[in-house]
Amino acid sequence: MAKKKSDYTALTTLSAKWILSNLPFVFFIGLLGTTYIANRHYSEKSVRDIQTLQEEVQKLRLHYLSLKSELMFDTKHSEVKKVVEEKGITNKGKQPVKIVVE
């Protein structure tokens, strides 16, 4: 039983009518798909940016801690005394004189 040629044309006409009647839904599904893909790309870019910023914060934190430890060492009484003696400033051993203005 071979199908007639008219059966195929009727089938294609029916399919074309069905597709045209559901075209807004097809566009809606396409828009949702495009939005989903764009959102995925945006979130992956955000994750990469966050990782880059976290690495930068870690490097800056390590730099801060090293500078802080150097400052703590350089401001010790013994270190300040060494630097001051090298410049020729000495402590006479006297107490400072208090000036009172009336």
C-alpha cells in the first residue's frame, strides 16, 4: 500500500500550519535558551574575576604582613638606639627639663 502523493502534501501543509501556529512558543523557547546561555557565561566570568581578586587580596595581605613585621622590628628600642647612635645623637643621662609658661 503505497501512499498517495496528496497524503504527503497534506502532511506537510498540516506540519507547516502547526509550526506557524506555535511560532511564538518556539521564539519564547529560543529566548529562554539564549538567556540561559548568557547567564551561564556571565556567572563563569564573575567566578573568574572573584578568583583573580582573591589571589590579589592574598598577595596584598602577605605584603602588608611583611611590612608590618619590618616596622615592628625597626621600632624596637634597641634598633632605634643603634640608628640614633650612628647619627651621633647621644643620651646625656639627664632628665628633660619641663618648661612652665604662665
